Amino acid sequence: MVKINTVLGPIDPEDMGLTLPHEHISAGYPGWECDPLSRPYDREKIVNVCIKNLEPIKKYGVKTIIDATPLDLSRDVEVMKAVSEKLQIHIICSTGRYKENGGKWFYFRQREEGKIGEMKTELYEGFMRELTHGIGLTGIKPGVIKVASGLNQISSCEDASLRAAARASKETETPIMTHTEDGTMGPEQADLLISEGVKPHKIVIGHMCGNPSLEYQEDVLIRGVYIAFDRFGIEMLVPDKVRIAMLVELLKKGYEDRIMLSQDFIGCSFGRGGRMPEEMLKLVMNWSFTNIFHNVIPALKKAGISDKQINTMTIDNPMRYLSGISS
């Protein structure tokens, strides 16, 4: 029987329940650790901040979170484990890599340029070590592979990461989730992964709500993969009202069995901190772990979307995706 790896150990797919499929318990962009004015890394404080930000989801019945933090965004599975234990929610962590211009790639580029090793192979070996043996000495095994591409292109490093992820996914049956930049390269990501032998129902193309074109959305959906509308609340990119209108149109066309909803929120961010300008704050005023419950789902219902369709997106699809069940 298929089991889903969480930071506290394997669970049955039926135990997942209501799921947020793309969030970050804690994360930091590369370079924060090189800032002398960054806040000290205090794991206990980080856990407490995460718990404070996550606790409100419990009243909405959320049982599972997929944490989309790859290695190079300061993934900390010990934080995830402590949060999972204290809140009694399932947290599924990721192996994988971030986009080239936002991740840590110099080490692998130097190894490849120095003919020490082929990047695609070395990435694959790293993914496999975590998937089969666990992360570091924790014994915690990822439940997904997270990969990414940049704006309007898939760079050579990102291509190697996608192909390495595909190989590891095929060998371990682990599903793949992606980052797309501003809603670009979704079809190309899907085509590359499928051409490498990954089954479409084991792929979710992320951040699709960054592109307001229905033609683009359907161009990805016809490939049989899942898509994620997973940045609700980040309105400097696309207003939520535009995302909701686009989502309603897709649901009217019958795509509810291929869509998931999330917010890409970060429970605790690392670095110096600081306050955004007022005009920017207005554009993230709704961004949180509960935005889809406060604002998005009520708007969908007002537009005539049924509870069954909402449950399909928030309960059924994440469970089928993680357990490898095709529709």
C-alpha cells in the first residue's frame, strides 16, 4: 500500500485530508546568512513564530501542508518536525533545487566546468540520497521533489535539475512540483518532465496563477498535469480578483480535477527583516496561510462554484497527486 512521507514518518493517503500544497514553514533567500545585520538563527524562536502564523489554519480543518522549500532556500526539517509535533498537522518536505538566478549554483557549475562531475548526475545522486536515506542525519525523507525555472527560459542548470528530478521521480515514484517565474515556461517544464518519462499525474506545475491567460492555462492542462493556483495574496504580481476570475473560468470548463490551491506563504523568513513601504504592504495585506479560506473560497462560492469542486481541489487532488493515482 502507498504511504506518504511526512517529517514525522509515513502516513496513509487517506489521512492527508484538507491540504495546502505549496507553502513554506520557514525559508530564506541565499545570502541572508552573509548579512552581519541578519537576525540570529534561533531555532526555538523560529519554531514559535511559525506556530503563531500556522495555528489559525486549524480552525479551517487543514490537516496537511506540503512545504516547497528546496535545499538552497535554507530548508530546515528540524523546524518542520517541531512545528508538526506541536500543531499536530502533517508536513511533507521537499528535496530539489531552486531557479538558477535565485539559488545556490556556483558549486555545481564549478564542479562541471572543472570536469569533476556531470551536474545532472550529481544532482540526481543528491536527490536520491535524501529520498532513500533521509535528509542529513535526521532520517526524515522528502515526499516531493521541487524544481524551478526562471523567467521565459530554462537555463542549463535548471535543465539539469529538471532532468535529475525526473530520473529520481521515476526510480522512487516521488511526485514533482515546480516553480514557474511569473507564469512562464509551464508548457516547457511539463514537456521536459514527460519526455523524461515522468507520468503527467505525478507533476504539478506551480505558480500558474502568475499568468492571466486562459490559453496559457489550458496549454498546460491539456498535457495531463496538475496546476497550482498557489500565490493568492501576493497581489503585486497578479490581483487576487483576476486569479479568482481565471480560476472560475477553468472550473466552468471542468478542470477541477487538475487544480490545487495554496498561498506560497512563509511562516518565518530569515535575514535582516524590516518593513515594506505602505504601497507594497497594501498589495500583501491578505497574504497568509488562511487567505484562501478567508477570501478566495467565499468568492468562488459566490461565483457559483460548488463545495464538491472546492473539495476536489483542496482534498482529493493533493491526495491523488501524492499517492500516484491517475484520474
